[in-house]
Amino acid sequence: MSKIRMNISVDEDTAERLRQYAWEHHSSVSKAISDLIWSAKVKNEQIRGQQRITIPMINKDSGDPKKSP
């Protein structure tokens, strides 16, 4: 997955705490933020704006539609 650049504004204390957390976990601030957000619980696991589509596949032998995996 490609990365994009995001600019965020945080208080000085928050920025220092992020740096401290990253240093203690031997990672970058970006990695620390990514790890924290991916470990957080969300209400809906499906990413906003995306839809899951199930396309029926036709079994060539019988002509019966079957759901794709």
C-alpha cells in the first residue's frame, strides 16, 4: 500500500509524548501513530466509502450460479 503525507496539528505536549512513545518503542512517530490507530477498536471494520460486492459466478458444468469466495 502506498503512503500519503498528512499534516496534523497537535499541542507541544502531545508532540513530545508522541516522540517519547516512538523512541521507547524503537519506531518513528508515523509508525507509532499507525500502530496505535490500527490497534484501536472501530464500530465498522469496512472502510468508509467502500462497498463489498458479491458477484455470482456461473458453474460452467451445471449452469448454477454460485457465490464467489
